[in-house]
Amino acid sequence: MGKEFLLDGKLTDKFMATAELLKRYKASNHKIFINNLRIAVLDDTYTAVLELLPNGEFTISYTPAVVVIKKYIEASEFLKQEQKARFFPYEKEDYTEEEHEEDLNRREWDKVMVIQTYIKQRMRHFQTYYFDDKEAYCFNHIDKTKQQRGSNDFRLDLVKLFDLEAGEADE
């Protein structure tokens, strides 16, 4: 057990706060997995964010959802860009897992984000976003479709992950 959790043979306040946050994480009915992050939506504002580290350890933090979204946007030149206006929205096209794998391998993408959303332990979304500073695509693993996404589309998709309608969350 880490030094910050045990002091003079007694559990510390940090241990108690971490244990309570883990308990709230586990009790959440709305979880979002983005690459190495495991996010539990706790209420309309806050999340518990578990980050899985390469050494097998993890960190946990109590973070506003808007901060999580903002960090993803700040980490990508594409997501910071203004979206070019389009008369027609991007069309979804049927796409197989094999075509998706070929698309991922056809060139080096700056970022790849695998996103899964669970409501009451039932998977609701499973997408892979891959993008560079010029273009982005979303492959939906559930309905087997691919759709090009603009920077604003992608930002809105991120927000929607954290803001599901109450009716959908209760299903």
C-alpha cells in the first residue's frame, strides 16, 4: 500500500477519499471508456476518471466533465479548428470491420480514439475515431457504418457522450 494511504499504521484521509471515489465510480450507471481512460458520470457536472497507466497502476480523479472534454480538444490540432460549412451533412456508409482495419492501416493517423459508452452495464456506443490535422472519420462498430466528421461534429460527439438524455440513461 502506498505511503500516502498509510501513515503511522493508520489509514489517511487520502485513502478514505480515494475509496469513496472508487465506490462512486463503481455505483455509476453511465460509464465512458476512451482509450486508457475509464470515466464514470457521477452527476450533471462531475465525473470520476480512472486512468490506466502503462505500468499496470492507475490514477483516479474527481473531475468536471467539461474539463475532460476540453483536454481532448486541446490535445488535437484538428479538434481546435473551425469546421468548414457544408450544405449537406456527411453521409454514413456501410463499412465492414475489414474495411475499417484497412482504412486505419492505409496511412498514419495522428490520433485514434476508441470510445465505448455503457448505461447500466449495457453497451450503447462503440466507435473508433481516427483523424489527423485535416480529416476525421468515425467507424461505428455496432451498426457497421463509417462517417467523415468535421471538427465541430467531433466536438459535439464528445459532449453527447457525457450528456445522454435522462430517458435513455434510464432504459
